[in-house]
Amino acid sequence: MRPPRTEAEHFPGRMATFGYLVPEWPAPAAVRACTTTRCGGVSEVPYDSLNLGDHVGDQAAAVAENRRRLRANVHLPAEPLWLKQVHGITVVDAACAPAGVTADASYTARNNVVCAVLSADCLPLLLCDAGGTCVGAAHAGWRGLLDGVVEQTVLAMQRSGRDVMAWLGPAIGPQAFEVGEEVRAAFLAEDAGAGVAFRPAATGHWRADLYALARRRLARVHVEAVYGGHWCTHSDARRFYSYRRDGVTGRMASLIWLAGSGSE
């Protein structure tokens, strides 16, 4: 009798070109990192096609196959620690936290442990130290940035910020991200200089620059080596998911790990 079909057989060859970005930063050789695009998976509209989020209404089998393709194409050494993200500031040790733990960031100093965050407009932020001994990943929307998820992640790594570098992955750009006066006021109450990250919009709202806000937060903990931060998920529908643009949509993953013995 023929064995049960694998999930790959259920979705033969659809969207075969697997898409991901590799950070352009001077990270140590032991540090591996990437951010997926929306290309190369099996999910149907409106999640087409490489949706990696299991909480957005997509078919469970499609998400499972997309995650299998992620592991195979990026040569992950282990299943990523998938978080239950709530726009908070909780940071967990990916080496010992359970799958699905409620948190918005993780870190690890152990080889072959994969930190991961999901996003579709919010800022995915990847971190490593100059010695290649610790890495971290944070999910930073405006709420998380305001409350301190960036600072908490750097502190959890227990490395001097001067020895840490950061990569800012694909997020909604300042030309597309409008917020109300209350959001701007909240940032100014925390940091009077944050006004440089806001520009008035014709609608009476403010256009907020998540990348600029993240750089300011990184500077608070002395992280000055910052890379990336030039995409706009909202304006690039071919490559990226965007919650603000589409509402019901998929999620990209940003991942980072330390390569150990036996990893590729």
C-alpha cells in the first residue's frame, strides 16, 4: 500500500522560486541570518504564497509546508522558536523557551538555536555581537518601540551595546505609515528628539519613520553599528506582505542563529 502523501506532494512545485533576503552587514562568520519574502510558498490568495504565520487564517497544511520549505531552502539547523507576538517587550532565551511562548523578542548564545520573528509592516530587527557569541531578534512595531523592546533585547543579550550590531529588516516605510497625534506625542514624551522621525501628512495625521525611531532606541543602549532599513513593505506588494495595505495577509519571517558544528 502506498504511504500517505507528504505535504510537499499536496503542493507540487507551486511558486518554486523561494525568496529571502540576506543582511548586508559585517557580522562574524558564525552568524547566519535572513528575512523571507512572500515568494516561494504554497499558500493561496490572500496569503500567497510563502506565508509563515499560523495565526492569520491560512490553511494549517499550507503553513506547515511553507515552514518546511523555509528549513530546507535556508538550511536551518533546527525549527525556529516561533513566538506568540503581542506588541510587547518580553524577551526570552530561545534555547529554553517553549514553542509559542508569548514574547516579542528572543536571543541565544547557543549554536544551532534559531531566533525568529514574524512581520507584515512592523519592523523585524536582528542583532549580533562582534564576537559572534550571541544573537537576537525583535518584533518592533510602534508600540514595541515606544515601550522599549529594542532596549530590552539588547540588555537580554548581556553584551555591551558598543559591541553589538543591528540589521533593520523590511518594514512599512515613512511615506506610507500614518499615525495619529497621540502616537507622536507619546514618543516625544519619552524622547524630545523623536520629532525628527515624524512628518505631517495631508490627512492631518503624521507620517512615522519606524527605521529612524529604531535607530534612536538603539542609540540609547549604545548600539551605533546599524544596517538595513531601506525597504517599504506597503509599497512593494510583489515581494512583501503588508497588513496596512491588505488587512488579511500573510507574514514574513526574520531569522538569526549561530552556526555550530555540522551546520551549513
